[in-house]
Amino acid sequence: MAGLARHIDPEELVHSLHEKPHSHRGKHAGSSASHSVTPYSTRYNSQYELSKFKIPHDGAPADAVHQLLKDELDLDGRPNLNLASFVGTYMEDQAEKLMIENLSKNMSDADEYPAMMDMHARCVSIIAHLWGVQKGEKAIGTATTGSSEAIHLGGLAMKRRWQEKRQAEGKDTSKPNIIMGSNAQVALEKFARYFEVEARILDVSEKSRHRLDPELVKQNIDENTIGIFVILGSTYTGHYEPVEEISKILDEYQQKTGVDIPIHVDAASGGFIAPFTHAKAGGPKWNFELPRVKSINTSGHKFGLVYAGVGWIIWRDESYLPKHLVFELHYLGGTEESYTLNFSRPGAQIIAQYYNLIHLGFTGFRSIMEDALANARLLSKSLEATGWYRCVSDIHRKKGDFEYRKGEKPFEKEGETSADYNAGLPVVAFTLTEDFHKQYPHVKQVAVSNSLRAKQYIIPNYPLPPGEEKTEILRVVVRESMSIDLLDRLIADICAATETLINSDEIDLAAWQPFSNSVEKTHSSAGQKSHNKHKAKRPMSHGVHRSVC
């Protein structure tokens, strides 16, 4: 018979042991010399902790600090198996070498690093041409720290243009609003809150293919609408939103009312996919070929294939960037025009972006993006073939077909390309089928995510946007580094994990719970874990949604 046992607080246990005299902690505890043979032979290996929350009075040996921090970071997930993230985790050795050689260069020191600034200008020009800049227009743009900053800059330009036009007409400027879908990444809603714009967040649905609904756009625009955020690649399901269809609605509205409403395309991921793939955006236009699209942003650190820290925003013509927002800087002997939220920022990522554009070229990018989509299609078809899962994403279905049919043979075509399928991001959003839930009601979908974490895969499980939150999805982002070999192993591991859960009872499944928090996480986070989401300050329908990205 097992005896009663009390819960042990590990932090309290470690603290109590540290409080004991060193003489009680082994024969050699007090004999550590200042000189050490290896990092593990210093006093920091067993006698003293590195200071965590206050700067220490005295420093510690470099090799010991390096080793101890390296060991702690081993507790992180493996970047290549972080299938939750759109952000790239691989770059070629030559690109990494360039970045290391230029880590100390600051983008704000334009006069001091003219060659780097030339590369920045070339990147802006190359990306503008990829996005269909029109003859006679002078595109203008800048690098940012990511798409979040770029979105804020694009939104701010739309707000200021709206204000200037209304002021010139003697009209009220106190009630600006902007429209986006409830699938929008948090940066879009942050723009509205930070810059005092009413966010009109429209529900998405299965009928609208989990993306901004053009009919709801039609019902919610008015003279105070500063613009529409249209997303080229939802972070939830990978669907492209219908930029051209929404543009036509705004054209009709302008003809009736005279109100000219612009579009900003958030192409954080799609901006480096649609220009290169055979599918493009599925047929309709999405970029500067549409006169109503005034600005576009993308993340160089997503499918631009650069490490984290670079985004881009381009305006189709410099006339769409209000002069009042542009600062003329007299700094370190030079004069530069600037329109960013940040000042100092790393220049190495801009150099790496230029390296990718020149090294890969159009055909190199096309090959990488087509491969990613092909692998995403294979994963999608394999998951649906099990009968346990259905995909909410649609890139594996024949172009024009958006319906899941139980037991249907997947579409295949000899010599196929992405053009034969629905356009979208290489994202696989999948969920357990209704039949699975009926047959195995004890298996919760989050347990699949947690059990795969034991294999080091990071695959998030989370609800769809408000209005669809009863449906939870698992999501895999297929990046450049997802090889066919890794994909085969992933498919096998998902199947094995699911079978294990099927054959487990409810008590066994209780073990598949998220990991415990560190003391830092406990004290630094003001939020709630998923199982306590009912305790949140606002219900999900009123909350801000990060939508793992």
C-alpha cells in the first residue's frame, strides 16, 4: 500500500538547500580555488548560483558564464522543430558569416556605413518591383524591425492622409476607424489601440474561408474609414484574403459616395511567397497592380529567409507617405530622411536580405517556395488519409475546391505545381474529425500537441478566431528547413502519438499536461494559461489574439 505524499515545491527545496552551510554539502565544497581547469570546476558549479535578478557585486569567469548559460538554453526547444513559428531558423554559412562580420553596424549611422545603406536602397527597389510597382510611380520604402513596425507605419500613413483630406474639406477628424478580420495578427489591433483608431474587427467564418468577409466589409465602411487591412496569408490557416474583391467593393463605394478608402496589404508571410509561386495569389491581383493598394508590408525574417529582425514596408508612390510624418535628420555629419518607429537597429539583417535576393534570384526563391508548398500538401493529405484528422487549410485541395469530404481520394496530377491547387501559405491547420471525437471522447486535442512536445516538436493547439472558437486547430508551418526526411518522420510521429492517446485512458492522459512554469515566468507574466482562460479579464471575443507567429 502506498503512503501519503505531499507536494514538493522545487523552488523552495533548492532555496532551502542553498541556505545550509557549505560544510554540510560534501567534502570538497569549501576547497574550490579561484583557478579552474574547466567551467564545471569553478565554484559556480555547486556552491554558488549565478545572480538572476540583481547585478552581482563581482563578475564570474567568462568560460563558466558561457557554459552555464549554454546549459540553461539547452532547455529551449530546437529551432528547426519549432513548427509553430513563421520565422526562419536556417541561413547558409556564407550568409551567417556576412551577418557576423557586420553585427556591429547600426542602420541609423547612414553616413558612416554608405555601402550598407546602398544595399538597403537596392532591397527596397527589388521588393517594389516584385510587388508590381507601376511605371510612372516612384515607390518609396524602408526596412523595419519586423512586420509589426511596418504595419504601424502603414496604418499611420493612412490615418494622416485621411486627416489631411478631412481637414482640407472642413470635416470632423475625431472618429477614424479601420477594418480588419478577427483573424488579424495582434500587431494590427495594436496599431488601432496605440494610435487611437476605432478597430472594426469583423468576424470570419467557414463560409468566408476563415478570412475577411467582403460582404461584412461592405456593411461596415463609412466616411471615417481610414483604410482596410487585408492579409495575404492568415496566421491561423494560411488563407489569402481577397484583395481584388475588396478593392472592387471600395471602387463601387467611391462611385456612390465619393469616399476614397485605401488598402494596406499585410503580406508578412505572403509577400515573399505569392510573387514567386506558380499559384501566385490564386488568380486575382493583390499588389500594386491594384490602384487602391497604397502600401504593402512583409517580414524578411519569415519567407524572406533571414533570421529574426527585419521587415519591409513599401508605398506605391512617395505621394502616399505624408511629408509631415517624414523626419529630416541631421546626425553625425549627414542629413537623412527617416520614417520609422525605431532609431538604432541592426544592419546585418539588411545585408543578409540582400544576399538572399542576389544569391537565390527569382528561380531560387521559386524553388524554395514551391518545395515548401509541396511538402505542406503532402503533410495535409497524409493527415486526412488517417481518418483521424481533417485540414482546415486548403492548399492541398484542387484549385476552386474548398470542402473536406470524408474518405475522398486526394487530388493529384502528374507534373503538378502550386498553380493546380488553392493558393495560400505553406501552413497546415488541422483538427480531429467529428468521427474521432465520437469514437474516442477521452482524447483531447491539446494532448496531441503536448505528447509531440516530448519528441521536441513544437506544434501549437489553439482555437480559431472569435465566432469559430469552438474549433481548435493544430498548426504546422512548413518552412524551408522542413526536408522530406523530416516530414516523413513528423507524419510517423503524429500517427504514433495519436495511436498512443487512443490506447490511453483518462488517467494516463492527465500526464500530458503543459510544462510547469519557471519562477521568472510565474512572476513576470500577467496572463493566464490555457486551462485558466475563463479567469481572463476579458472573454475571448473581446481579447487580443496573438495567433502564434
